Amino acid sequence: MTMRSGARSGPTQPDPTQPDPTRPGPVLDGHPADAADPAALARLLGRRLTAVLGTEVSVPAATRLTGGASRETWSFTAHPAAGPERRLVLRRDPPGAGRPDGMAREAAAIAGADGAGVPVPRLLDSGTDAATLGAPYLITEHVDGETIARRLLRDPEYAAAREDMAAELGRTLARIHTVPVGTLPEPVATDPLEELRATYDELGEPLPTIEIALTWLERHRPDPVPETLVHGDFRTGNLIIDPTGLRSVLDWEVVHRGDPREDLGWLCVKCWRFGSPLPAGGFGTVDQLLEGYAEVAGHRPDPEAVRWWQIYGTARWAVGCRGMAERHLSGQTPSMELAAVGRRVCEQEHDVLLALGLPADPVDTPDPAPGSDLHGRPTAAELVAAVAMFLREDVMTATEGRLNFLARVGANTLDGVERELLLGPELERRHGERLAAFARGDQAGLAAAIRAGVLDADDPALLAAVRAAVTDRLTVANPRYLDHPG
């Protein structure tokens, strides 16, 4: 097994996402500037680009785009005094965050990929000094095209592009894997499975499904291959595509050295198919992906090794979702969006069980629990439903951009709260019976018994109980996800 590059941040190290009082922020007109304010950010961008381009530049406005729970993305138009206007994109850590090494690595990787013939946005500027734009950042040229996966996978406009897209993504990954590994700083080698286990353990919420996945991954490690530069988040949603094909590869935030098959497996993780039955990012088959890869690389990766990385990636994303929720729960980054992501862990649990050959049984949705008359009507569930309706019918119809996106997140979250209020008592009863069958009092106890080998991770009765629990969680969190093809 190739060792993964980049040391994991341990719990005793300084939190890299917290403000660093030793790094002064930006100043405008002699006073500290609030780099989180769009108007202040526009002025800071104008000042920085004036220095970069060697001519006076004005930036009338900066608009924050919807995606990105860990890094911000802003769209803006620069107006140089000499030359045509330029549509640009800013990627930035949240103001006050101190992750200069990460942003510098991302900028280096984009430049290296450009040199290897990978379609990437042209890098205009990057920096790590918080005094410039409030946090480490990079600025690239805007690239026309679409990133929204559901449009790319369904709209007739992209039908021609879809025909060869799986193979084209394979060819693109092969080119990425030719970027010299020396593009990135010298790594601290870590075992990817041990890194995942350590990250999972730090969260302090053991899950039987993850223990089963980790056990399987340990038993089925693929043979090692030479390490390459690995994009780390190559997937539908991080690609710009137009009707003619792939235009750009985005979001190099987690680029690292490692096993090149990691990128292939990550693209095939089920959540990045967005409801499509086709495993390679929703565009095509694994064979098409690997054949495209072979066209450039000169060899065809082992499909079973790619499947290992797909299962690893699914477990990794389950842990990642819970980790994002922890940023909210700990008070580090209060955020409705991050809190909502925590309820998506069960989607990845469902997917990892599917990948291991454990489909869900037909869903047995219990009848809603009878409500108490103590508080009268509307009940708590009815109040939650009313607020969700307000968000959809009033807030979403009157807003756009990030506020519209967050209103949708809020409404979907409240739908889950309503289902838990109605179905929770019966689902909790079932849960207790399943745990009692294995003489355990909670999920953590069941997970600990699996890790210790007290319970066999291959026991059909255990697997059936874990599968039933995951299905019940999805019945509350997102019942439509159960209908997505495996």
C-alpha cells in the first residue's frame, strides 16, 4: 500500500482554522478592514490586482458562490484602466483562518497541472499573507461552462459531451498523474487507512458501519504502486463542462502525493453520481474510465484496486461529513450548512454497505406516533413543516445565490426534523431491540465489539442489524436517497 502524503493534524496541534492573532489582517483607509464584507473585499481585490497587473484596477462588486463548506469561492469582474475587463474567481480560506501551506500547495498544483496539459483555470495570483485579502487565497481566470451535476447528467444540452466523458475523465486523470510529485513539498508519509481510522476516532462517535468498512479495507488492501500527484477531490461537481466536453478541473484543495488509483475510486463513489446508475461520475462505466486512462498512461489500473479506493472514499466521506458537523457542534464554525451535513453520514453508510454487497431491504416506514394534547395544535411537527414551507415558498422565491441555497438547506433539514418527530419513537424501539440482540446498549458499544473482534464483522445477523439501522436513519434523514441506484 502506497503511503499517503501529508501529516494529519493531531489534537494537540494549534487549530489551523482559528484566527491567528500574530498575523495582522488587511487595512483600508488606515483602519482594519472586514475582509468578510463583500464591499471591503471588492476594494481589497482592486488594490491587489492593481499591484499584480501594473495598472489601476477597480472591482465594483464580489459575489460569493454557493458551494464550499471549508473554503470560500467568489466571482467578480476586474476593470483595469488599461485593457479589457476580466472575469475572475477568488478562492480563499475564511478570513482569519491560517492555512497558508494548503493554499500554496493548491496554487503549485494548478500550475503544475497546467504544464501537464490538464485543463485548469489560468492562475493569475496567489498569496498567504492575511494582510492582502484577509486569508490565504488564489485568483484565477473565469472559465465558461457548467458545474451543476444534475444539469450535466440530465440536460439534453450536454448529451454529446456525456458520450465520451467517462473516457475523457480517465485521460485527464492520467495527465494529472504525470505532474512531477516534486511539485508538492516533501511529504510526511502516512498510511491512508490508518489516517482515516485516526480521523474517525478523534470524532468520538463510533459507528458499526464504519467499523465494518475499516475491517474490510484492512483485509483487502491492494498491492502498492508508485506514488504520483493525486488531485484528491476529482469528481462531478468539481469539473467545468460545456456542450463540447471538459473545460476545467477545479478545487485542488486536498492535492497530495499518493496512490493514483485513489482519484479513480473517488470519482466512482456513489454520491458523486447524483442519482445516475453509471458509476464513473454518473457519466459512464468503470471500463470506459479505465480505457481512457490507459490511452494516456499506457497501462490499465486494476479494477479491484479501484473498487477498494471507492469503498475507502465512501467511508472517508462519511467521516468527512461527521467532521464538518463537528466544526459546528464544537463552536469552531457555527453554521447551519455544516450542521445539516452531519445528517448526511447515513447516506454514506448506506452507500458503503451497498458497495460491500449489502442492499437495503424494502423500507418499512412506521406509522406516525400519536401526539400529546399538552401543547395543542399545531404540534411541534406541524410547526416545523410550516417553517420549511416558509423557507421554500417565501425565502427561496425572493432570493438568489448563497441565501437561496441556504434556504433550501434549511427547508430540507426541517423536513428531517419533522420526520424524526413523527417516526422517531417507533424507530427508537426497533433500534433498542437490535442492540439488545447483541447485548449492547448503544451504537458505540456495538462498534467497539466489532473492532475488538468480539463480534464478527462478517456475521450475517450483525450485518442485517447494521443495515436495518442505517435504513431507518435514512428514512428520517433523506428517504429519497434509498431510491438511488447502487
